[in-house]
Amino acid sequence: MEKEIDLRGLVCPEPVIRTKKLLDDKSISKLEALVESEINVKNLARLARSQNISMSCSNEGTFYRIVFTRGEVQPLNFLEDLAIKEAQKETNKQRVGTVVFISKDTFGEGDRDFSVSLLNVFLQTMFDSGHKPRAILMANSGVKLMDPEGSVLPVLNSFLEAGCEVMACGLCLDYYKLKDSVPSDQVTNMFTICEYMMTADKVITP
Amino acid sequence: MSDKDKIPKNKLTANVKAAGCAAKLGAAELARILARVPSKTTPELIAGIGNFEDAAVYKISDDIAIVETLDFFPPMVDDPYMFGQIAAANALSDIYAMGARPIFALNIVGFPTCDFDDDVLVDILRGGASQVEAAGAVIAGGHSIQLDEPVYGLAVTGLIKPSDMLTNGGAKPFDKLVLSKPIGTGVGLLGSKAEMLSSAAQDALFGSLTKLNATGLDAGRAYSIHALTDITGFGLAGHLHEMSKGSGLKARLNIRAVRLLPEVLELARQGLVPAGAYGNRESYKEAVHYIDKVELEFEDLIFDPQTSGGLLFAVGADDADALANDLLRIGFDASVIGQMLALEGSDKAGLVEIVFK
């Protein structure tokens, strides 16, 4: 079961108490919480770690959106990472550029195997010719490119190492049973996908 | 508001916005503001604002100096009598931290008379008066105003012979550090508010908060105290920094030797960390160096702002265990928590090194 809670306007320690109650309920697999201050984020990060629950956080301007997901162990350096990632996200928000949006695992329609390999060729060519999009976002069957068994992951990793953001829709990864094989910082949500597409100079969909 | 609409007597913190959490201005914030306010001094002022002392000391003659301090805050507990006791113990402590004795105090009161019965303020003032009396001082008056949320505290006047004054400077290399109370009141008070503390842990917390530092200082007088302060808003790490900086030394703190209030480690682990602790962490991040890797919850506790915290003594290495034992005998949960060391290499005065042995 998934649940959402708005903790804005509550005074410390109330956000921690309310979140803890929901996290104690094992029938909730995913919890989204909105909080006001960085102090709330830090306190909830501690709570998540103590309960072995994974947590991600995005700065939404006037508030923070926190997502707790059960069953993944928290990396220990999470808190330091959080500060750095927040800072990066801020700069990324202002930096417009090209976003590549891949919503299926083929390049056009045709013979399936051929269409799959064509997509690989497209990405490889883009990388080799020095084009660096701001982000490569994947949704629906596009997330299959993140399959560690697949042939496309190496080129996606080359983009990642070159400083591009490479992110896949979490809901879709779940659906195609790939979530466990994708690093948590490359899992995103529709909200972020929307943000990136709306603020991009152009969006390319192969 | 009719009488029956009033807030129940045992719910003093009901409409407090920034309780223990955020009542105090942060050290960095305060420094930024005070830097813009012109300040003058006079030779008679032998301790004051410049060196982050616990109280101001004004020399009248070679034999006598006035020690003055002032402290007030919104309630952090629901019981009015206990709130009075804690506020008074906290205010009196700054006098003891200078090695002085209090002689009289003035009450500072902000109170919403529409929201609470008179009994509530009576109990707050009785709680405060009980501590002032136990300290051998008297309450000589005060000032009160209507305020949306209650605040209470005291201005306390003490006396000392100038040559007997104890400051947070004066520690010598290899001095040992003795702390007279456990830490974790900020985290513990949040836990109490969250109803996540066992009743035994709550009793220990309230016992520590209401305990006067008077007898602790008396115990210390049997030894040669080189430096003294009390642990309050800046947390253990912050006050250690001020002491080692004032003494031109560095401090080495063994976290494992520090006594913790029951259950606070687990509460901190679960994220019950007051805003002030994050503020202190930020203010002192340059000064604190971790020699051993420690868990995040221990870090949070050394930055946890303390209310009515213990006395921190720097004494000769040979005296430390004896002093800690004397304090234990008279009911303080004391321990030897580290030592002062001379600066080496590129060390800056005020460095706090953290070990976990």
C-alpha cells in the first residue's frame, strides 16, 4: 500500500512521531511525506536509517518531498550525499538543455530485434559524436535499457560518467521487475520527469 | 475566555511554538548580530561578552566583584512547578560556573493570563523560589508582562573575590576534564514531548534538569580548578571548544566516557534531534575533528543543546578521578571525559578532538 502525508506546519517532534507511526505499519510499502524545513529532512533521514528504510528527498522550492521505500538498506553516507545532491539539483534546475526521453525500448517500429539494436546504435552515436544531453530519462518499456543483462547499459553508463543524468521511472522499473538492479539515485518519479521536460530547451524522443 | 476554556494546569507546553527545539538563537546567528552592535568595555569588567563567559563579572575592589547573569525560556515540561525549578537551576548555574555564590535573584515573567489559571504562574514561581532558597539566595523582585506563550527565568546576582574567579580559560596541558552531569537533555525533552520515553528515563531526565550545580561546585573547591564552565545551549562540543580556545589549547573528548541520559541514544538514532543541535553542529564544524569514526547519534548528542547541564571542570590529572568520585558520592552522575592538550603542528586553539575508546 502507498500513502502520502503532509507534515508541513507541524512543530518538532510531531513530524517524526507521525512518520514513525506510518513506517511502523508494515502494510505501507511506500510513504511520501511533505515537510517544511531542512531540520525535518535531517531528522527523518535519521529515522529512516534506524528503521532500515530507504529515503529519497527532493527540494520543491518552499518544501521538501520525501519518499520512503521499504526493503532497501540506507547507504551510510546518505546525509552528506543529501547536501551535495540538493546543491546539484538546484544548479540543474536552472540549467536548461536537451533532455532525451526514451519511452520504449525500440528505435521506431519494425522488426523487433532490429529496432532494439538500432536504439543502441543511436545512443552510441550520440555519445561518440560528443553530444551531452542534460539528462536521459526513461519510462515505460524504455526502462528496460537499464537491464544489467541488456546491451544498452554500457553506453548509458558512459553518459553517466560524462556528467549526464541518467534516470528511470521508479513505477516502470517496478512494473518490469528491474528496480532491484538499478542504483537508487537513478530511480526517479513522474514529478521529476515532468520538471525536466518542462524546463528543457528541447526534448528528444527517439 | 471563561475559566472552563483555560488550558489544563498540567499542559503548560500546549501552545508553545518553539519549545526546547528552537527557543535559543544559534551561536553563529548571535555572533553575526552582535558584530553589528557597537560595544564598549571598562577595566572593571573582568569577564563578559568577549570571551563567551557564562556570566559578567564586575570588579568593585580587590576583595569583591559582582557576578551577573540572566536566563529565560518558554516551558519545556508540562508541569509548572518543575518548569520553575528547571529555569531557576539553569539561571543559577551560570553563577556557579564562574566559581561564585548567588546572593539574590529577580524573576522574569511573560504569561498569558487569559489562557491559564493563576495557579499555574503561582506554581512556576514557587518552583523557581524553591531553588533560589536552596541556593542560599533570595528573590528580591521581578518584572512580568502579558505574552502569548509563557516564559520564565531569572536575573541572578552573585559575589566573588576577583582572584577566585573561575573562567573557561586557564586550563593547562594534560589537565583532565570532569563533567558532573549526563548529556542529552535536548533529545530527552523531545522524546518526552513525543511520549517516547519510559517513565524511568523521564524521571532521570527531570532529576538531572532540576538538580542544582551548587554542591557540585562545592565538591570541586576541594581541588585546584584550572578552568570551569557549565554545559548549556552550545552543547558539550561547543562549550569544550570555548574552554580550550580560552585556554589556548585543544581538548580531547572521549565520547565513550561521557554519561548519557537513559534512552537518548536510541531517540537520537530515530531522528529526535532538536534544531539547536544542527545549529551547533554547523557553528562548530571547523573546530571538531574526529580521530575515531563515531556513529551519527553520538555526534548529535555532543551538539545537543543542554538545559541546566552539568559543570565542566579542568583539573590536574591527579585530581580528576578523586573529583569524579566525590561528585558521584553526592549524587552527580559524573565522569572523566577527556583531557586538555598542547597544540601541535597546525592545530588551532579551541580544537576539539573526538575519540571513542
